[in-house]
Amino acid sequence: MDIIACIKRVPDTSEADVVKIDPSQRDIEKGRLVFKINDWDEYVLEAAVQLKEKLSGTLTTVTVGPKDWDEVLRRALAMGADSAIRIDQDVSADDPHTVAIILKKAIQRLPYDLVLFGAQSEDFSSGQLGATVAEMLGIPHATLVTGLEAEVGKVHVQRELEAGTLQSYTIELPALLTIHTGINQPRYISMGGIRRAMQKELQVVSLHDLDLSPETLAPMVRLEKLELPPKGKEAELISGAPEEAAGQLAKRLKDAGIF
Amino acid sequence: MSSIMVVTEHRNRALADVSYQVLSKGRQLADQAKVELLAVVVGSELHAYAKELARWADRVLAVKSHRLEEPLAEPYQRVIAHLIEERKPGIVLMGHSSFAMDLVPPLSVELGAPLATDCVDIFWHDSRVLVTRPIYNGKVNATYSFAQSETVLITGRVGEFPVEEANRQGQIEEIEFAFEEEFDYKKFEGWREAEAGSVDITQAEILVSVGRGIKEKKNLEMFEELAELLGGVVSCSRPIVDYGWLPSERQVGLSGKTVQPKLYLGLGISGAFQHMVGMKGAKMTIAINKDAKAPIFSVANYGIVDDVLKVVPALVDKISELTE
């Protein structure tokens, strides 16, 4: 089975104390942020590697971004991808539709039975890219996949809905799935794996190579402005060293009749 | 623009909560623009839903076909695309549900219509519609406009739009839809509801809820101890289930359980909206997180900005002292 895994690199803002909007008002200040692979995409890579181990075939991983994005491709190679392609275009300010056009062009040139995306990204979280690419490729899809088994010509998938309800489908290949967290336990990457990955070649492809030009990529959705969210109700903060704060909290819980 | 269209969902013989929420928002936008509000409901046995929707909508389009009994996005896509091409609504609104995630992006491609998902605000500005959606883990709000288009597609975040009661008597149009194609490339195999499990966190008065901030599985022990001291149980946010540290029956949030305990201790939980949707009914919330900007502090009564792994052992000691 030939698999394509599409992954991305994101700034880690989950614990970033200070997220500031940069003077352009079009983006946040990223200088001090740490970048990493999108959470969902680790599960994508593990799912892809497991299928490859079971059914053999090729695993190609694709990302769209400038040179620094190579780091997520190296990670994919270390996990077991055979080849890696970076489309050399900064799309961090582009809408998902634009990115979908680029990925569709790249995927069309490759052999594939199954295309995998993360169910969403940590940065823009639109959750729309995978299903958009599926429609552009004219292949069936399922989003939010938390269970996946493949056999010749088809996949059995489980989707996770609200309140933990699951839905099962059988889908003919070629197909596109978007993978949700928790579908597997992504493997630990060894130093040896990373060293081997450093020796593998990354393919760099330009928009021109894909018969695209920036002019052909008109956005469907335009950013008007960025703002910090309005301050809501604020918790009363208990300060002090851990013991002191814990003592005060314990007292309040007692006063509230909790124990 | 002649109308705004809201696409609704139903399951287990009830319309989805989020459908009421976006219906209310759609009503407001339609009133402001002085256009008709259309509500779409698709499936079989639609009469009760249609009557309900007619309280908000000027016109309910109830689309029947035996192909629509199963939750397959593809036949729904054909129906909705057909209705949009026929009625030409300026805005099509739907809840940002798991079903919409399967359905709406392909619809956007098929129609060549711009799409913005998971919006928390939708408003008119100089007779154009703008939307706001949170990005970067909810730390920034981004406002977007759409490229020129007859129709734009918008999905609204669950729990974000208050339900405004309405008492109209909109017209109900029953539509029979015949499909020209088979959808045999994708076969629905069945539902599975979440299992009850051995611990029912929805019945607990006190929840000691843990998230990523607990760092390692072995650290769960101190939280179990705290829960035991308080007579509560341990629940968690999604990552803890993803890591396999606790079973899914302990998960609070959109894809887990909705809880309303007397006390909710959010420990090492940043408070992604998917989590907060499930716990905002708690009577008292206490958050401990080292990230002062963690959204959970905005719903907490008390907060401590520090590492839970330092505060919780101290808290266990203090509570033990005070109970002796």
C-alpha cells in the first residue's frame, strides 16, 4: 500500500505565556516561540508507519513551508517514512483552500492508495484541509479517525463524534483520512533513527514545479485583523510559594465545606 | 442576498444543541439584513423537526430520501449543494460538529464557495459578513472577510451562540430527493455509543481533573490521593486518555462527558474550549496551572499560577492536617 502523509510545523503556543501580535497586525511575534510538529501529525505518522510495516509499500511525507520545515520531515524519516517532500512556499498567512490547491498538485504526481492528514492543526485549527484536498482529488474521505484497519483495496475506519460516540465505515481505496489524537501511541524516535534520517535526501519542490504560481492562488478568506481575546472573568489568584498557596487553598476549601 | 440558510443536524430523535445555537445566530443575522431565514433538515420522518425549526425559520426545507437515513456525508453534500444552487443563500451556517467537519469542506470545493470554520462570532460590517475565529490555542482572535462570492459557508463553534427562544410559524416545504448515483465507495457500518465504564464521573460531586501538566503517568498517584481525601474522583482532559493513562470514561469535554460537580479542580489543564464545554456547569472551579494565560483561569473562581506537581503534594499535606 502506498501512503502519503501530509504534516506541518507549528509554533508551540500551548504554554506560551506571552503571545503578542506583531506590528504588522497580520501575525503573532514568533521570534521567541519554539516550533514543533503538529500534535495530530505525530499520530498520522505512527498510523502510516504501522500500515507500512503490516502491508509494505511506500510512505511519502509531504509538508509545505520554508527551509525550517525540514525538521518535521526529518522526524518523519526517522519514524520510518521512505521519502520526504517539502514544497518550498511560506503558507503561514494563506487560507486552507490555498494550501489545499498546492497539496493536491503535489499528491497527484505521486503514487498513492491512502492519504493521511491530521484532523486539525494546533495553530489555525480550521480542521478543513484534509477533507478539502479529498474533494479536490475526487476521492472518498473520513475525518476524525480514531480507529483504522486496512486490507487490499479498502480501509475500515472508526470516527469519533461528540460525547465519545463512534461511527464505523468501510471505504474503498484510494481514500483520504484525517487522523485524530489517541488513535495510537506514537513511537519513540531513537538517536540512530535521527542519524539515519539526516542522511536521507529531502526533495524540495517549488510552486513552479507544480505548475502553480502565486497569482493562481487567490485566497477565498482574507485576514482582516488579529486581536488578543477580550479579558473575561478572572480567577482570584492565590499567590505565594507552593506550600503557602496550598495552605490558603486548603483553608478556602474547608471554609466552603468541601471537607 | 435573498436569504440565510442554516443546515441542522439531528440524532437519537432530537435536534443537536449546536443546531439551535446557530439557528438563533442565523435568525439574528437574517433580521439585521432583513432577509429570509431558511432552515434545512434532512433525513426521514422529519415532521417533528420541521415544526420545531419553523419557530425560528421563515421557511423550513425538509428533505426526504431513504438514502439519507445513514450518516454519510456524501449524499448530504449532494442535497445541500442542490439546495444552495437553487435558493442561492448569501450565508450557509452550520454547527462546527464532527458531521460538519466531514461535510462542509467538500461542499465548499464543489460550490467554489469560501468557508470559515469554528467561528465564535459572525457579524455584519458594511453589509459584508465577517467572522472571528480563535487561533493559536485560543490566545489570539482572528477576524476574516470572504472573497466575493454568491454564497459563503460558515461553521459556528459549539456552545458559543446563546439560544434565543422564538415563536414563529414558518412555512414547511417538503422535498423528495432522488439520487442519481450510488455511494458504494463508502459504506456505513454502525454506531457505538460511549461505554459507561466502572466510574461515572457525571455523578461525582467533586472532580480532581488532570491534564498534560501532570507530565507522567506515575504522577497520577498524588491526584488519586487528593481525590480520596476530598471524597471525589479523578477525571481528565483529552491528552491523558490519548496517552493511555486513564480510560476514556474519565474524560471531560466535547468528546467526553459533560459534568456539573460541586467542585471542579482543574490541575495542569490549560482549558481548550473542547474541555471547557464539558465543565463550565461546575459550581466552583479551582485551577492550578503554570501558564498564567491558560484559558481555564477565565472560568475559575480561584487559581494558583504554579506547577501542579509542586502545589498538589503540599495541598494533600495541608488538607490532611486540617482534617485531623
